[in-house]
Amino acid sequence: MRSSRKPVRRCHACLLNLGDRCWLFPHPRGQWQRGRWCRGFGNEERYREFRDWQKEPTVKSRKELRRDFFRAGKKTRRRWKRPVRGR
Ligand code: SF4
């Protein structure tokens, strides 16, 4: 079994589907195996927890702050120019 974190096709309409991963389960594929239905799909209690989680203020970790800084720096980076003398 492939242990991918990506949601499967049946997760398409689920609110907990974050695109590259599931908010609730580490292995979404396992939730749908052998004809089972995922316990998180359409579960209003889980959806409410997810909405509450979304409302929480986001605090970035040091690693995320550093990553954002360097990503922003790459876009605006310019070549250094030697100052012109005699003007
Ligand atoms: S909760 Fe279930 S249906 Fe929803 S994204 Fe996760 S695995 Fe898929």
C-alpha cells in the first residue's frame, strides 16, 4: 500500500481536504479502503472543529518565518552594482 498523505478522489467534496493533505487523517487512502466510508466525510462535529481551528490566529514558527523571508528575498533580489565614482 502506498502511504501518501494526499487525499484521494473520494475526498473531493470534503471540507477537511486541504489539497495536499487531510486535516484529520495522516493517510486518507486508508480511510476509504475495502469499501469503507471515511468517518470524517460529512461529519458535522469534525467540520465544526475544523472551522474553529481555522478561526484561531496563526502563529508562524521560526522555520516558517525564515522560509518566508528567503522566498520573499529571492523575488526582490537585485544584482549589486558598483558605485560610480567621480560624479
Ligand atoms: S476526512 Fe476523510 S474524506 Fe475528508 S479529506 Fe480526510 S480522508 Fe478525505
